[in-house]
Amino acid sequence: MTTRYIIPALTLALGLTWGSAARADHGEALTGTDARRVLEAAVGEAHRLGAPGGAIAVVDGSGDLVAFERLDGTFPAASRIAEGKARTAARFRRPTKVFEDLIVDKGRTSMTALQDFTPLQGGVPLVIGGRIVGAVGVSGAASAQQDTEIAVAAAASLAAESAAVRFFSAKSVEEAFAAGAPILEEPSYKIHASTREQAGRSEVHELDTDIFYVLRGSATFVTGGTLVGGEIVAPNEIRGSSIRDGVERKLVAGDLIIIPQGTPHWFRDVKGPFHYYTVKVTGR
């Protein structure tokens, strides 16, 4: 029997301030689905290699544990070692073999004095969309080399999946509009099925460029100018009551508009239901 658990995203969100800041700095976007995919790939590779055991830890960009699995026959200490490898790879944004080689081959033994640092090979960063979002650590396989091979295969599976073609059926898109739910959210871009029945608050996204494609309805849309009554509602997100001295346009079905990051924009009047695709492209 294997041991597995996933830590819910809500639990991670309640971490210390340092952890939250680190996630913001590193663009952390590892989901529970991502973590399960990494675990499954690691277990599959361990079985393919005939590993006698193994502990697998998946952490987010700040080094906090997201998911874990331990195969039968694994020595107990492997669990803590695997997590340490993953945390080291995530926080230093390098495979842990780099540090083991520095100590063994270059004599950098002073590195072992670092706290919460596991310079043993078997920890590999996880990459989505060209950005490091966490790491996987493996310990307790047949050898240190096999630990690394399993971790590398698991990380590669996530990178390959994130680059795969995505298809969404007409039914799933229709359901997204009905629920007002995102269609897809990735670290560097998001696609939302957006619906409006009335005017909203004015907005400024400091990091996101918005691309709107109108499917149904019409609206008076204001861009540029000065945000009135602006207040920060979330990191890099500002909302206001209106816009002064902006440019007005009437948006109807078939229209496409691009709002660069940092540009005030506002749906002043809406004749709903107003359906439109929103593509958010994040530039950090």
C-alpha cells in the first residue's frame, strides 16, 4: 500500500507572510491537479525502473508541501529527505544535484551549514510556461541516481502537459458562461467566459493585459483617462467608481478590444446579457 496525501490550496493560502511573499515573487501557480500529475508520473517511473521503494514530495514555489506519496518498502527517513530535496530545489531554483556536486567535487563543504538545506541529488524544479512553480523531491529508490531519474521524469511530464494542445467543447464553453466560470487559468494567461448584466466598477490591472471578444449584447466601454475613487482591492488590482476623461466606445457582437496593463477601463452602460471572452495575459 502506498501513502498519499494532497494539502488543499486553502490551507496553503493561510501560510506565513514570508511564504505568501515568496509565492508572489516566484509566480507560484502549482495546483492540486498539477501535484497529482507529478506524483503519478513519479510513481510510474519508479515502477518502470523497478525501484524497491521511494518517497516523493511535491512543493510549491516557496517550498511548502503540496503533495506526498511513499511507496511500499521505503525506509521511514526517506519521507523527510524527499521533502527537503524538493524544498531546496524550489527555493534555490536549481536541481539539488548541482549542490551535491559543488560539495563533493568542489569542496564547498561550508554549504552544509545552511539551514533547511538538503544538498542531495533527487530534487528537481517544476516548470510551467517557462516559469518555476515548485519542485519534486525523491528519496529511497535503488540509488541516488535513480532518485534523480524519477524526479526528472516527473518534472518533464508536467512541462509536457502544460505545453499540450487544449480543447474545450462547445458544451463546456456554454456551461462556463452559464456559471460565470474561468475556462482556463495558466500562470501566464487566463481565458474567462465573462457575462455582464449591468455596469461595473472601473478597473486597472497593473500586471494583466485584457483582450475582450464580444459574443452577444452591447455595452458602452470607457478606456484611458483617470480612475475616480481608486482603491487597491488585491495585489496589483485597483478598482474605482468611474473614469474621468476617458475614450468611449460602443461594443457589439464581433468587436475585439485590447486593454494594455495599467490602462483604466470601465463598462459604463450594459445592455445584457452581455457575453464576451476575456483573455488575460500576465506580464511580470
